[in-house]
Amino acid sequence: MKTVPTPLEQLFLPPDPPPDIATDPARLGVWKQTVHDDVDFYRGLTAIDVTGCGHHVTYLCWDERDSNDGIDTFCEEVDLTDPYTRFARFELSAKAMRSLRERLASAR
């Protein structure tokens, strides 16, 4: 198993605002803050590469606080070779996915 920290700003492609929001500065500001908050939710994202028994899987994992102020870890399988890969509601940057594959390949 290999793990590498994953910088969100490089991995997630920012979505385009809907046309009606893009033309309204006040609504656009709220929309941008919401997208920023959604990205920030995954701060500390880690890529985990697992190989064994003839299989290979990559996960993106993040921590969330639970109702008892503990921490739960969640992981979602991702295909870093598929240019249409999404994580949560975000499109992933092809350049960042390639870089992440390279970093995972060189990790020990």
C-alpha cells in the first residue's frame, strides 16, 4: 500500500457557475464561497494505492468529524487513468491525475 498527500487546489477543476449566477455579482460571490467550502471539506485528502492478488485500486480518502467529535475516515475508489473521473461533485484535472499516478508509482 502506498499513500501520498493530495493538494486539492491542483486536483479539482473548479466548476463553471450557472449562467444566471455568473451574471449576478452578489450571487456569484455566494456561489464561489460555496464551491470553496465544498473543496475545503476535503482538506487533508490522501491518495492510497493498493496492489495485491492481481488487482490494483486507487482510493482518495478524507477524514470527517463525527457527532461525538471523533474522526471517521472515508474513501472513494478513483480511476486516475480515466479523463472523465470525478470525485464527489468535482471533475479532476488530467495533469494532476498524471502527477498523482507518478507520485504514487515512486512512493515506497
